[in-house]
Amino acid sequence: MSVVTIDGPSGSGKGTIAQLLADELGWHLLDSGALYRVLAYAALEKNISIDDESDALIDLAEHLPVSFSTIDGVTHAMLDGESVEQHIRTETAGNAASKVAAMAGVRQALLGRQHDFAEPPGLIADGRDMGTKVFPNAAAKIFLTASVEDRAQRRYNQLKQKGFDANFRALSQEIAERDARDANRAASPLRPADDAYLLDSSGLTIEQVLQLAKAYLAEKAVI
């Protein structure tokens, strides 16, 4: 059984590419970023602070009733059996997730949960430390990135399509700040694995990125 990791900063398109690859190969999908988003959302719903690494937050992470389910061809994050997809895909949820993801205790608490997703016939794992920390022995590793401008524009388009208000300049600033926070955190900072394929998606279509990813996986004899 093979594991393929796709890491990268917010808005690089890793979630879309991971979903397309998983669907095409018939493999399992792990959206690790969604785990942190669900945790942050659940904590706020339970009035647990996400500003410090409390025992209550760690306990919630260890027992988080999260799962993933495909609804109308789209993967939904489920909390206690209910879809929370609309709640966790906002910029507020993303920034909250970035806070809890910087906590070493939280990352350790969720590590085992992430390993559980590695089941036959294979796993596409998308996140920020999949290839460096969670699955360091993965058969193939992709680090997907793009310029801040490209990522802000994609995020702007996604939010508008979903009916959310969006401001391009504010999104650009939030993405740059999140990049800095993710890259400089003490616990599993965002960086490419030494053996990762660096793929810059700036100016490329989803199809072009997908074909480049598939060519790499074929080269690694994964597919």
C-alpha cells in the first residue's frame, strides 16, 4: 500500500489536487488541514480557548469525533456525524486552525488519528507536514506552492462562488501572515521534505498541475 503526501501553503491548490488524485486512483483521502479546522471549530463551540495549549484543548483533540464522508461527489468533514463543511471553510476558521496547529501537544494528539487513514489500496494525504512528520516514509512526496497573489485570487474566487464576502487585499495579507506563522512555528514548521517534488502552480490550470503530479507519480512508479 502506497502513501502519497501533498504539502504546501494555504491556497496552493493541494486540496483540489489531492481530491482529484484520490478520486482517479480510488484511494483514500486525508485532508489534515480539515482536522485542525474541525478542532478549532469544535473548541470555539464548546467555549474552549484556542489561544493557549490547555488540557481541555488537548483532550478534545484526542477524542475529536471527526470523520469524512462523500456527499454528492464532494468530501465533507463530519463532526459527531454532522457535516461542518460550511463552518470550517471560512477565513476565520482557517486562521483559528492555524493557531491550534502551531501547538505541539495538539499535533501529537492528532498524529495517531492521521495514521489511521493509511489503508489499502492507498492514501493521498494533504497538509503541511505530511511528508516531513506524519508520513516521512511516503512513497512519493509533492510540495505544492504558488505566489501569494495567485493564492489570494483563487481563495477570493472560491469564497465568492460559495456566497461569502471576500476582500482580495485582506486575503493577501492573511495568507502572507499565515505563511509566516506556519513556516516559523516550533512544531512541524511548513517546509518541503528533502525528497519532495517541488511544484509551483503559479499561472497553471488545475489540469496542468494534475498532469504534472501524475507524471511525477508515474516516474516514482506509484501509479
